[in-house]
Amino acid sequence: MSVVKINVLTVPAEQRETLEKRFASRAHAVENSDGFEWFELLRPVEGTDTYLVYTRWRDEAAFQAWMEGPMKSAHQGGGETAGDRPKPAASGSTLWSFEVVQQTGPGGA
């Protein structure tokens, strides 16, 4: 079964727009990765400054291949020097990992 990775990002209110714009500008960065199944950026509605970045993968190996390839390159600035990279919008990050053991969809699909 699939694996789910949830990146928990602490984002101060003044950085929310910046974070969302950065994700929007990379909208297709993960979609063609082998084993990728789903992505969602979840904005907090009330009582927290925590965004959730939800991704689902065919298996752990597919996620790790993306982490060591395309994701690593993107976060290293694509060849830019450290001084050229923008300041992170999030002030903290934690990765949660889950295995999908049951799932359903509309109509029991």
C-alpha cells in the first residue's frame, strides 16, 4: 500500500502569503516523479500557525528517490549560491510518516 508523508510547517502569519506563492510557483515540481500519487497544501483555518504539506507515494522507495533527487536539487537552489536563496517562510518543520492501511472514496471506491 501507499505511504503518506506530511510535512508540518510552522509559518508566522506574515509569511503565509510567501509560503503559498512559493508552493504555487513549484506547482508541477513533483507531479511527474515516479511513484508520486497525491499532493495537498493545507492552510490552517483557526487557532494555529501550522501548515500541512500532504503527499502520498506508491512506496517508501519512491519517496526516498524523490527526496534524494528532484527535491534535494530544488532545495539546494538549483546552483544558486546560499546568499541568493530567499529566507525560508517557515520557522520550523517536522516530517510525519504513515502507511495507508485502509482507504475508501466516494461510492466505496
